[in-house]
Amino acid sequence: MMKRTTGPLLAAALAGFLGACNNSPTTPSSSTDYTSATRFFSGVLEPSGTSGALTFTTVVSDTVSVALVSLTDGAGAPAPDQLTLNVGTVSGADCVPTNTSASKVVGTTLTAAVTVTLPAGAYCISLADAGQLTAPKNFTIRVVTSTGTAPAGTEGTDQMPLTLARHGASAKTFNATAPGVVSLTLATVAGDVVLPVELALGVWDGGACRVHASVVVVGGTDPQIAMLVDAGTYCVRLTDVGYLTGQVAISGTMQHP
């Protein structure tokens, strides 16, 4: 579990974190036999509460892969709670699982927690407190619908954000073109290997960086965050935790499949 950070600086960096459900598909893959679309659902889950039925449709028989990619507390720090995730059909105000494998108690993950094959039709996702929440939590669910065989990915290395301001945050997106391991290595801050900042890995939903994991780190040569991910668009975010006196240069890399 990554070390969590709290406080007004992180809260300010995450202002506006919660928005309306982003239900716009991403651009399909260019592969001739593979298509995919990604949707995100974000909101607030209360203790003993449920998200209600969050709806989506498939136009052909699709593989549907669902993950709880972000769960954070009121200060924006990643939360360890386990929640019940359902994939099913709408019945009144509820989302009824299509079968026993379409309902699981899950924590956050950047790989699919529930994968089902569904014929064309209308479906739903729901998230419910499994009895662990003691305060409201901010959630983001990722839903990927796909057909065909995914093309092979291309590994790559991108640079982290190049600068970070005092009391500020800097973010940058990158694409994982296949399942694999994402490794984030912060090398230096202002040329210094002992100046701490917060390093976070998240999912980019088209409008915001939804934080999955974060840790306060100093520079080094080994990855400070390394995680399995599915193909998709991700983000790295750096945040000053009170040690910077001005804008500084950042050196670091994001390795991805």
C-alpha cells in the first residue's frame, strides 16, 4: 500500500476533483479487427451507501472490463477500503448482476476487476459500501468495452513534468498501449536528490487526473511507484509538500508498456 498524504496543499491541488459522470467513449483503436471504448463514472460514495445504477450500452457483443481505478478521501489521499462492484442490468433503482462473476468485493486496481461478455443492450455498473467506509469517499470507475483481438503494444519512456512551482502541482499524461508494468522514477528536484515531493500515479479520464496511488519521495535511481496496468491513458502528478521556495526543475521518467 502506498504511503498516503493529507493536508491543505493536496486538497487544493485536487480542487474540482469530482465532476459529473464522464460517459464519452474514447477514440476506438485503429486496428482493423479490434475496437474499444472507455467510459468513466465518478462520484461520492457515503458510508453504507450505493452509487445507484450507472448506465452504459453495448451495440454488439462486447467484452466488458470494469475496474475501480480511484478511491480517495476528502483530502484527496488514496483510500484502502474494499467496496462491492456490480455489472448488470437495471431493475428499479438497482443494478442487478448478470451472474455471480459480475459481482465482486474489490479495492482499487488499474487492471480489470470484473470482466464479462455481454450481448448488445443496456447495462449498468454500481458501487456499494461493503461495510468499511467511515467517511465519504470519492470514486472513479473505468469501463472498457472491446471486440476482437487487441494489437501488440509498444513500450516507451516519457519524461515527467519538467517543472514544479512552490505550493503547486504539475501533471502529465501518457499512454500504456498494452497491459504491463508502469514504473515512475523521480530522479531529482531542482538538481537535488533529497528534496521531497509527492509523486502520484492516476488515470486520466479526459478532464482530470484521478489519483490511484501516491507517495512522498526523494530522488533516486529505482522506481518509487511500479504497478500493473491495463492499456489506457494514465497520468503522473507531482505536488509540492512544503519544501519548495520557488519554481524548480524536475528530472524523472515514466516507463510504460
